[in-house]
Amino acid sequence: MAQALVITSTNGLLNWSDNVSAKPGRINLAWKAATDGTVSYALAAKYSTDNPAHARGVVKLKGNIVKIVTNPGATAPTASYDIYLYDKDGIDICSGNLADRSATITEQYIPDPPIWVDGEITLSIANAGDSKIGEIEIYIQG
């Protein structure tokens, strides 16, 4: 089965490139792993493809990531699955802090200091298990 990702946001966080919101907003990522247990999507590009009416130009993330919440779904991923958020240079912006996630409980990561992003971020999930599901919430503010 193919991987899947549904992206929703609050406060218009995934809009055109000059958008920065002073209020915290949330980007919800509902994912489903491929048969090899992986997920890989460029978030802004995926959002643009799925929501052309909202994509008025170059879509990217811009602001400070202040919290990330991971929640295993009803068809929970394999224990100790790994989540990475890569910037345009292929660097994990969370420095490995989303690796080895629980398959049974919701977990959060609060970066200190917050992580500044201004561009495309690629979601990569490994070791989740065949067709397993989960959710990620990224809290971001300007």
C-alpha cells in the first residue's frame, strides 16, 4: 500500500511566502506508512498540490516551531519508530529528538530555543511498520 499524508493548518500557516503569524498556529499531519514502514513528503509542496486554491505562489513554512506532538494512531506504528524533519540542506531540524517514538502514548518535544524555519521542510518517518498510521502536530508562531 502507498504512503499517505493529509495536512491541515490553523491561522493560515501554510500560505504564501511572506506569511508569518504572531499567534501560535498548528499544522496537523495525519500520516500512513507505506508497506516498507516509511513516509516521506515535502510538506509545503504536498500542501500546495492538495490545496491549489490556497497556494498563491511559493508555499513554505515560516516561523518558530515551539512544540511538536506525536500521537500513534489506532493502527499504531511499531515501537521506537523514527520521525525526522529535514530542511533544504538535509539537516534534521529536531536534531534526532523525534526518534524512537512510543507506539502507545502521545509524546511532545518542546525545542529550547524554538526552531526557526523559513522554507520547505521534508517529513521523513522510518520503522513505522506496514501501513501503520499516526499524527503529528507542529505548533509554530512568528
